[in-house]
Amino acid sequence: MGSRVLSLRVDGELLERLRQHAAKRGMSVQDYVVRTLIREDFDERLSTSVEKTERLGGWGPAASRS
């Protein structure tokens, strides 16, 4: 997969917090932000999949209400 460029304008205070979080993990700010976005996307897709499975009655809270 190729990479593309995304340019963001970020408040100085937010950028400093991002730098601190990235430094704690030994990462660049760019790597930290990309990793955070990937994790957020995964969490959202997982949550959607769980909700769809529950509606099908496979398992979880929706299944126990039946």
C-alpha cells in the first residue's frame, strides 16, 4: 500500500501534548498519530461488527434478551 500526504494545522498546545505522548512510546509524532487513527478505526469497525452480530442473535446482550 502506498502512502499519501495529509497536512494538518494543529494548535501548539495540542502538538506539544502529542509530542509528549509520542516520546513516552519512543515514536515520532507522525507515527503516533497514524497509530492512533488506525486503532480508532479498528475499534469502530469491531464495535459495528459486534452490534451486527448481536442483532442476528448470535451472542451478547441481544441474544440473552430473546
